[in-house]
Amino acid sequence: MTTFELAGWISSFLLGACALPQVLKTWRTGNTEGLSMAFLGMWMGGELFGLLYTAGFATIPWPLVVNYGANIMMIGYLIWKKTQKKK
């Protein structure tokens, strides 16, 4: 593994983990009041288009694919919680 590949994996891990504190907080409290749908939609769109962009590479940049995949799952959870009916 080259230095650049290692940097890519570290970057992907750290950027992918950025959503984790919010996901855990939402999981514990069920509260999504501070998250706007515009923010979540733009974030999800950016991740989906970024993932689509990587499909054009001759060599798949796996650190980016893992990052986008992790973020898409976490954003999906936050959107799901945000759109659930309050009981």
C-alpha cells in the first residue's frame, strides 16, 4: 500500500465517521429536530453523485466507494427517522 492509498483510507474512514455521532444521538433520543431535510437531501445527493462519479474511473477508488457507501447508509437512516410519524 502506498502512502497515497493509506492517506485515502484514513481520509475515507474519518469523513465516513463524521455522521456517526449524529446517527448515535438520533438512535438514542429519536430526535431529529436540528436536522433540516434540505441539508439531508443535499448531503445525500452529494454522496450519490460522488459514488456515481467514481464509476467513471478506470481503477475503482475503493476508499471513496467505502466512504460514500457508509455515508449513504447513515444519511438514509437519518432521513428515515426524520420522516417517521411522531407518536
